[in-house]
Amino acid sequence: MLELCRKPLMCFSCGLVGGNYDDELLWDLELKPHTTEFSAEEGGLSEQVIKKAFSATEEEFLRMVKQSWISQPHIASVGSCCILGAISNDVLYVANLGDSRAVLGRKASNNVVAERLSTDHNVGVEEVRKEVEALHPDDDYVVVNANGVWRIKGIIQVSRSIGDVYLKKPEFDNNSIMFQQCVCPVPLKRAVMTAEPSILTRKLEAEDLFLIFASDGLWEQLTDEEAVEIVSRSPRKGIAKRLVRAALEAKWQSEIKDAY
């Protein structure tokens, strides 16, 4: 959780996606240094700077995959959602890949209301699913409903990420791990995922109180409004743990209900 202020600030959150990952590889990525470097070169933060930073981070990861793929084939399936928040000159920038989310708590009359500031790149969302399908009109299996869950190639729910090279570069599609979970094992013709972030810019206002950055693990259990209410009614110390506990309790209650 980020308390809003007017000084320059950057906040980053990454969430691992997929069943195969390597913590050290993902956390060694240079999104924050790239953003700082390009901001200095361009004379300040901008949407273009953020896009360049995401692109450079993706290219950096691709180089690691190419260097290690033969000896560590699983690296082609390593990927991460990513969300960035930055404040510069009283302007808030939020950029994201995947289904991590940024939610603003904003004062309105005597209440604190929730305002979502990011886009969920998840094919479970009909609009996202149609977007992916429209980009691949010749591929009837680009999005597949596997056991009641929509997934790209039957494998992954998110349509944008850092990494997941096996779904972006056809030269990696001869690896047996690529479609081992796919219900429709159709060879990859071209990239079915991207590392192009969605970016929102917003002038900070006096009513803007705080931002919540979290991965889908939280948002699958709590609505934007529920999370904002918890933060607005609680002391700031330990608030992140309080949100996690609330999500776990909601999941537990849901499982009990399903059991009966």
C-alpha cells in the first residue's frame, strides 16, 4: 500500500505467473534502473520512457533465455506479471502487464471510494479475450476454455507479461514443455502474448489518499471497494498484512461454502 505524496516516487510490484519460474532470474530484471536511466536521458518521466523501460527489460530477459535455453529449457516458460507506479511533477503514472492491479483510494464527500487505475490483461475478461482473438483470426485455438477457465493456448490466462518467451517467439515452440498442458496443441505461428504495457497518467488531486498495488491473488478474493474500505478504516502500520489476512479469510469462507 502506498500513501500518496507529491514528491518524486516509484513503486514496483511483480507477480510470478505460470507453473514454472525462477525467482532469481525474475528479480534480477532491471525495470527500475531502466526507468531511472531513461528518465534522466529524456529529461523526465513520460509514457514513452516507461514503454522504453518495459521494452528494455523484456529484451534483457530474452537475452538470458537465448543464453540458457539449451541447458535450462524451462527458462522459456518463465514469466512475470508486472505493475509500476511512479509520481513525477504531481503526475501519477501506472503501467502494468498481466493481472496485477492498482486501485486508488479517493475521498468523496464523507466516504473513501475506490478507483481502478490499471487494466487486467486476463482472457477471462471478455474484452481482453476478443482482443486476442481479433489479433489471430486464422487461429481457432488461440484462446481455449480449459476446464471452465479461458486460457491462451490452453496454458496461461494473462495476455501480457515479462518473459513467457515460449508464447512470444515461434523458434521456441519445438520445446516439449510448451504445450504439455494445452488441450489443443497447435504449433505457434506468431506471438500470442506481448510485453506492451497499458499506461495510465493522472494528475494528483487533494482528494487522492492512497494506492493499493497487488497481484491477482488478492483481487480474486477482495473487490476493489472491499480493499479500499479495509485500508481507509485501519491504521497504516501493518496494513499490507491486514489485506492479505482479509483475502485469506475470504478464500477460506468461500471454500467452506463450496464444501456444503
